[in-house]
Amino acid sequence: MRLGCWSLRLAAVAVPLAIGACKGGGGGDSGGASSAQTKGASLKMGAALSMTGAAATYGQSQKNGLEAATEEVNGGNTLQGIKLELLVEDDATSKEQGINVFQRFINTDKVSVIIGPTLSTTATAADPLAQQARVPVLAISNTFFTKAGYDVMKKALADETVTVVDTQTFAKPDRDFSAQLTAIKGKNPEILVVSALADNAAAIVAQARQLGYAGAILGGNGFNSPAFIKNAGPAAEGVLVGTSWNSASTAPANQRFKELMQKRGVNPDQFSAQAYSGVLIVAEAVRKAGFKTGRDEVKNGFAQVKDLDTPLGKFSFTPTRDAQHEPAVQQVKNGKFEIVQ
């Protein structure tokens, strides 16, 4: 098989949930959040989300999922009187703003856990602050960079002895991809692999079709948004993409999630499903910690999360704190994502 590849080297959104735990042992709290469970206590969750900037389409989906899950957990009263308090701040798809938000969560709001940020590039700048302050971070959409997504694709293709005939790169602000697409099309690839955020992805796919490329297209994690389909229009038809959320799952946790999103008038996607699952994981960590809400206790509780029912399926953390659950593949059909069975 002949293949053309793209990579974006300046920005990132990635697939799985992961936890960045603070160094050191458990036990006492070291960051200001109370470690004792008291009647009527609250646990503050700080969510750093890209509500503006290049990743705003993902941040809004994440906010929807976080809010729905927080209301669900608090309404169920399953934490022995502890209420989850969600604090959402805009990281503006910016390293600098992400750092500011983390500092506020750590030093002013005294949160027990930070959720986010939306992009991995922001996480690489802000996460060390949480590490130093011993605040656990639940990364609901980070792996590393979008370039890393391309690197994973490249390795997988090599493992399957698929020949990569050309690789083209671009910058996030780019809007005209005709030169790169023309070069790739000239190599007659059977499939085009693209690692990019939704806006770039939509433009690349649309321009590829306009230039007469009729072959298959495989997208990276940035494609997993209804915004990609909307912006790419008919050109999105048939595009394949891996996803951490099986929208067709009939598991009760997934059905409940979709029901809550529908009530809110929200079209659920992978990013809202991951965010919703993140809050369920925080709540489970509190239970595993003996209903204590300190930073160290929550961190230690995360390590004990095992086979938790979430919209993503049965969820556990690996020994290296990565997410463990079943992924899926979806394809755009009739203007919607459908799971490939």
C-alpha cells in the first residue's frame, strides 16, 4: 500500500485520559486542600479548558461533559455528603494563560485536583507547576503533541509494512495546503493520513477533494469533533478516525451520558465523553481514598481506580498512569460519525 502522510508540529490534542500524579508518597496533604472528610465538605476541581483560541471547539465540548457529570455525581449523593465543586477557567489555547490558570488553581483556589488543560502543548508548560505543588492532574485529552500522533501513525504503518511515499508538514495558522497536497497526490498514494486539529483537518480534506484526490483518508485525534464534519462539508464523507469513545455502545454508563447530553441540547462527542468520564474518575478516587479530599488522598485514590463504568467503557489506570479502556474506529457517513463494527 502506498501512503501519504501529514504532520502538524506546532499544536496538539490527543486521545486518552491520563493522570499526572505528584511525586512523593501518599498520606498527609501538602498543598492546602483539606485531607479530612467532614459532613457537607466539598472537593474543588479546577478545569483548565480552551474556551477561546484554536482549540475552543474541544474546550466547549469538555465543559459540557464536566458540568453534566458534576451535576450527576452531586445529585446521586454517593460521596457521603461531599459535593464536587467545578471551577472552569479559559486557558485560551495558550501556554502562558495555561500557566496563569494553574497558578490560580494551586495557590488561590486551593483545588484538590486539576482537570486539563485541553492541549498537550499547554500541559507541557503548566503541568510542572502542579508537579511541584503536589497537585494531581487528570489529563482528559493529552498524550503529547500532534506530531507525536503522526509518529505513532508512522510506526504503526511501518509495523504493518505499509510504504510511506511522502510526508508534508504545515503550521497551525496555514490555510492553503494546495502545494503539499499536489506533491502528495503526485505520488499516487492509496490513503492519506492526517494528524491535525479540526480547523486544519477540515481544510486539508476539503482541498484534497477539490484537487481530485479520491482515495481514503485516515485522520488523527483532532478529527474527533462535529466541527470537523461541519467545516469540511461533503468532503468529510468516508473519512476514518480512531476514537476513545464508542458512541454506539449500549453500556448503561454510555446511554446515561448520551441521555444527559440530549437533555442539555448538546451533540456529544469524544471530548465531552472523556470529560464526563473524568469527573466519574475523580468521584471514584474519592471513594477509594476513604472519602477524603486532600490532594495526596485523591492522587492515591486514582491509583486504585479499576474497571470503572464510564462512557468510554470499563476504565482503569495502567501502572504508568495512562488510560486503559477499549478504543474504537469511526467513519463519517451521511454527515455523522458512525462506529465501524
